[in-house]
Amino acid sequence: MKYNKVTEQDVLKKICKVVYWNFTHDICRPCDITWSLKTSRYQVNKHIKSLKEKGLIEYKSSPCYDEYDTYPPINGWTLTEKGKKTNEYQKLDVY
């Protein structure tokens, strides 16, 4: 399988889109980023580490349940307040 080369900006844009458009929880899982960008988990994790060090994202765990049952929590990355001030996120917030 051939992987696409991705940049830190590609990963940040994907996290911004998931956080902005997901109404139930604002978590983006690394496996979802890997699949949607058609790249390797190594590249995604490398850029996540860099974004975390810059204070743009943070790890979050959110419970997942409905009125009938409880499910395992959703774990992944979300934007910090600093991350929500980036151009990538601001471009989505046009309303």
C-alpha cells in the first residue's frame, strides 16, 4: 500500500473539520485521520506530537451513551482555545 505524504497543516485541518462539524463530541481519533488522509499512522502521530507541543491540541476522553445503554468512551484529540484561534478553524466558522 502506498501512503500519501501529509504535513502538519493537513492533520490540523482534519482535526479542525471534525471538531467544528461533530455535534455529539469534539474528538478526532488518529485512526480516522489516518484513514481519511490515506497515510500512515506514524506520520499522523508525528504531526499530532508536534501540534500538542505547540499547544494547539489536547487529548480528550468522552463518555458515549444513549438512553438504553453505555458504550466505551471515545478517545482522541480536540482543539485547545489556542487551536480554535488558528486560520484553519476560523475559515470553517464563517456563519
